[in-house]
Amino acid sequence: MATLASIPVATFSWSLEGFVLLGLVGLLTIAASIFLFSRKSFDSQLPPGPTAWPIIGNLHQLGPKNPHHILWEMSKKYGPVMRLWLGSHPLVVVSSAQAAAEFVKVQDKAWGGRPPSIAGEIFSYNYRNVVWAPYGNYWRHVRKICSLELLTPKRLETFRAPRAEELSQMIKTMFQDGEKGEAVNLQVKLGHLSSNNITRMLLNKRYCIIQIPNLHEINSLS
């Protein structure tokens, strides 16, 4: 008869990797719980919409083709104003003329600005240009300057000759590339045309003849 001392007892020892794995699982569980709870409370303030998955949101429901058809089918179920999640970012989709009029006419001041972003803060020097500036007194002032001083028909007419010259120059280089049997890269040509128009209007000089200039050439202008 076997005694208790002779019965083998299974033992389990934790290694450092086991503790790290357990800690990671616990942290992921806590993070997922907080994420789902906060999204649920935030969803209660938004229009109705399909259930979103963690991390990807509703991206899996949009599909690679004809997303506007999918949004139209969703609007039949959730209404003309519905909520979607693109990853962790909420999105409100408006699918009727009446609801769109509410956004762009009645509530236009609330929806007239851009959401803050790092790109807008850096490239516009803390939202100081008319594109990235939030709606307010400053934006109205800058828009007034653009409308009355920069984009008037008289001002644009003064730059008509440089624009026509740059367009003729682009067409000429396209013919030259064709005569050489080279492929014409419209993206590069149009980029040069746009850059030359800007530099001609601002500096009265051309800086995109064959290739885009180096960064130090542009920095030397400031």
C-alpha cells in the first residue's frame, strides 16, 4: 500500500516570462474594459449606428467597393443621421437633404471648422492660415483679406500672363518628352506648373524647371 510520501505531487513554478505574460493579459483586459465602457457612454450621446468592433470600429462593414451604396443601405436601418467608428474616431453620416440643411445652414457655425490636428498646428503655425484656422473673428478677418485683396478679379487678372506662360511652357516640355520617346508624367508636370505659378505670383521667379528644387533653395528665399 502506497503511502502519502510515495505519491508524486505535481508542482508548478512561475518563470519571469510567465509573470510578464500574465501582466500583459491583465493590462489588455483592463484597457479593453475601459475602452468599451467609455465608448458605450460616448455612444449614448451620438446618433444610432451599427455596432463597432474594438480597434477597427466599422471599417470592416464599409468594404473596398462602393462604400456610398453601403452607407445608403445603412441609412435605411439607422436613419438619415447615423454614427460610425473609423477605428477610434467617431463619424457622423448624413444621408438626407433635410438633415444636411440642418448641418450646413442652421448649425453651420458649430460644424464650420476643422478638427484640431498635429498637421494643422505645425504647417499653419498654430492654425494661423485661412485653411486651418477655426471659425471665429480671426478666420473672418483673414477670409476678408483673401476676398478683397488676394482673390479679386483685378488681382487675378494681373497674373494672367505668367499663368499662360507657365501653361505654354508645360505643354512645350510635354511635346519635347514625346519627341524623345519618353513617358510623360502628368503628376510631375502639373506639380511643376502649380509650383511655378505660386513662385511667379509671390517672388516673380521660376524654381521648377526640370526637377523640384532642393529644400535649401526654398529656405534661402525666406
